Amino acid sequence: MTKQDSKGVHSHETTGPVALTSRHLLGIEGMSPIEIRSLLDRGHMFADNPHEGVSDALKGKTIINLFYENSTRTRVSFELAAKRLGGSVLNIAVAGSSVKKGETLLDTATTRNAMHPDILVIRHNCSGAALLLSQHVDAAVINAGDGRHEHPTQALLDALTIRRRIGRIEGLKIAICGDIANSRVARSNIHFLGTLGAELRLVCPVTLLPADIGNMGVSVYTDFEAGIEGCDIVMMLRLQTERMAGTETPSQREYFNLFGLDSGKLMRAAPKALVMHPGPMNRGVEIDSATADDVEKSLIRTQVEMGVAARMACLEALVTRQT
């Protein structure tokens, strides 16, 4: 649970394992505020106690990491999270698997299901892949990012990063900037941070706005400096050229001039504004190195650190529901 002290800063009581309503974690959209806050509290506890022995929730359990897209940080943090909870982990390298020989996702689901894992963690380049997998396996499924859809554990670690640094999320002005249309991170953060009471702004060229922007309950800015004006958090997103047709943006140099973050533009944000990026970064495209590496203002390294704690909370929650 979360409570306020006399200074208005939120402290976090130690809570037990979270039991989610759903047997899978496919996205933040549709989760209840109680589930979101409980996962955040549990993640906070694991961040305070990052080593093995805090919980053995995954003892005797098997977790399979099935990554169709490369992501060293996410895969390794899931592996560490599972091992710190006492689980056994199997990493499937898709590049060297039967997928390269023409095996479909459903064929893969059938094969992996025969191994009787307890949790399947999937990253895939197609939106909806995690949902499809969940409909054909007995194991719980965690979406580690599917196409342009969602990346729920990234949203949890981002919220955890913010709350541990500032002490709260409610009332903060948070600008999510860059390639919104192609970003599963943006979608998950809109649902997660919005539920926790943040004032959200999307800042990007009009060509990088999602088609359903009107349903997201956020403010939209196509002028970068106006969009980050007075914001407490400036969250930059990678320009995902691999998902583009090639006409959405000008040259990378021009994009940086208009929508890239540097120390000069950051001065338009709140005086104590903090910078975030889910990684990997395109330095000199959406953010310059000096800003990304600023030890006072950048939370990027903390985001990586919080990845393990956030994923421990999610893995534990799914096996708790199974018992």
C-alpha cells in the first residue's frame, strides 16, 4: 500500500505478492487501478531488496524466454528476475531455432507447451502475438513487447523509476516525445502513468501520431519546446525506422534539430526536470550524449536497474495466481 507522510511524499508499505485477475500479463490496458498500484508497490519492495532470498515464488517453476526480436536488456532482466525468485530459465534463440526453418508461432506454441513451462515470456514484432500465444498454451504468458501494441513491464519499471526518485506520480507533468505511432512503450505508459494520475503530453511530428490518438486522453503537441514546457519528466523514444515506410520523418539531422533533446531545449521544462529513455538510444537523433549521460538529470541507468525488480513483481504475480 502507499501512504503520504507529513511532507506529502509517498512512502510504501511492504505488501505481499500480487494476485492478478488475469492469468496472463498481455498489456496495461484493462488492468484495474488496484492491480497497477499493487504491482508498483511490490516492485518497490524488490528494488529495496534486489538479491536472491527475498522470495522463492518461482522455486520448482520453469520460465521460457521466447524472443523473436533482439533485446539484450529485457531478456537478461527477465532471466535475472526469474533466477532471483528461485526459478529455472530457458532462453530460446529464435535465430537458431525451428522458426528459421518455417515454424509458425502456433507450431512454436504447441512445441513449447509440450515442455510444460509455467511462464512463457514472448517478444514479437507483430501486434497481438502475445495474445495469440496465450490462447494456445497452458502456461501463463507475459508480453515482453509485441509490435506497436504494448510493453507492460517497461511501463512498470518506468513508473517505479519515477516514484523512487520523486516519491509520487500523481500530478506530475510527463511529456512522452518522439515516435509515438510505432511505440508500444508509449501505449503502455499512457495507460499506466495515466491511471496513477500523471498529466500526460505526447510530443511528436504529426506524421508520428497514432491513428487512435483521440481516444487516449492526453494532450498532443507538434512543437517540441512547447510540448515539454514546465514538464517534470521528459521521456524520449527511439525513432523506430524499421517500422516506418520511410516518409514519416525528414533526415535524422533535421529530426534532431526539431524533436531531439539537448540541454538547451531541456531548459524549457521544469527547473528540476528529469530525462528518461527506454533504450536503445539513437544518440544524436532523439537525444544527445551530454543529456543522456547527465548524472543529475538522467534516469536512464536507473530504468535499466529497475527492470529486474519490476519483472520480479510480474513473474511472482502470475505464479501466485496459479497457486
